[in-house]
Amino acid sequence: MIVKKLDQVPSQIVEMEGVLGASRQLVLGSPDGVPNFSLRVFTLEVGGHTPQHHHTSEHLNYVISGQGVLVDPEGVERSLAAGDFAFVAPNELHQFRNAGDEPFRFICAVPKQYE
């Protein structure tokens, strides 16, 4: 068994095209010997966002804190706040954006090849 505290997991700035003010923590994944899935925590600073992107696997998300939006393939923004869950289907174009005045933090569960 593995037990971790989020504030003890190192944070890395996400550096890729289309990203602004994002960092990532790999809470549970391959380095821990987790066989199938990874839990990552993303923090989007005020005004921050992920790129518009898609991939072959689904995302399962849970909002920890802050306010954000999940942008769907048609550009429709769906509001997200602490306690909300969101599912992104495989190959679905999507983007997360901070829509508030404090950091927007969410858990993203994916197959471990997407760590």
C-alpha cells in the first residue's frame, strides 16, 4: 500500500505549446509501481489553461478547488467548481481553463501511458 500527502508530492511546470500557467503533480503512477492508472493533480494559475488537445484514452477528473471551465469540441464552456466530476471521452477535443480569481486544481486519472 502507498499513502501520500499532496503537499509532499513535487510539482512540475507544464511546458508545452498551448499551455499557460499550469503545473502537474504525479501523485500515483509508474514510479510507485501502480500497474494500470495514474493520478495526476493539475493546478492552473489565474488566467491559466491547458492546450486544446485530444488523445486516445478517456480522462476522469475531480475538481479539488477553485473555479474553472472545461471547453468541449464546439467551444462550449462547462463550469467546474470544487466537488465536480468531469468525464472526457477518448479522442474528444478539450481544454481546461481557470475561470476564477484563485488557483484551479483538479485530479486527472488516466491510463499510466499518459503520465
